[in-house]
Amino acid sequence: MSMTDLVVGEGYEVSNPPILEMQPGEPHHQLGRFFTVVALEDGGVRVYDGAYDSGVSTVHLPAEIVSQLSIQKLTKTGETTFADLMTAVVSSAAAANEQRTLVAGHSSADDAVDASHRFFVQFLSGQIKGLAAKGVINPNLAVIMTVLATGVELA
């Protein structure tokens, strides 16, 4: 896929995500399997791939790197977007219930409930980041949703 095929706000899947060299002194970044195009700029593309630093962290991919990637556009409709959001909530609740059961086996009922609440928030935050990387929801909205869910400011 070429630069001209990429659309701002759309999600893409990369079958060969590379490790990217960042600015001097910064650690390398493993590009995620999914990313959302945030902007087309300066002979490249700025993408969000689910990584958070301070709020939303984006990565600039030069055109030469984009041309080497095997990229496929992800299709989404209103129905699939809603289904993806509901799946994130349901899978987070199921994982939290599992966590509650595990903790209840060797701790108090109150500790088990607290642990399941914390686990739900962590799991849902990960699901939200993944949905933002796939272009299902806006990355800025993902930050707001995560802050509301966790009570932890990311920016």
C-alpha cells in the first residue's frame, strides 16, 4: 500500500511491524500490529499504534518505511464498531469475574471484589487502546475513556 492509499482516521493492520529507531537517546519502538492514521505529513505519515506515553503518543513513519510495510485497511461499520465496543466491555467483565474467583480462593470477599474492580479497569484500558489503534475509536477519546475508567491522568 502506498502513502496515497492511507486515509486519516482509518485503521490498518501491519503484517510485518518493524522496530523503529527513534530520536537519539530514546528507546526503539516496536510498531504495533494495528495503527490508526492521525496525519499525513512531510513525506510520511503520523500513526497511533496503541502506545501511551503522555496522553496519546504518535509515531512518524517516513514514506520509505511505509512503502516496505505490508498494510491492509481494516473495514468498519456502525454495527462492527458497536460490536467491538461491547466485546471490549464484556470480555473485561468476564476477565474481572475470573480474577475475583481466583482471589476469593485465598483472600477475603472484599479483597476479591477490590481486585476484580482493579483488574476490570486495567483490562478495559487495554481493550480501549487496542480499539483506538484499530481506528474503531479516536485515540484522543481513548485517552479520555481510560482516564474516566482508571481515575489516572495520562496527560
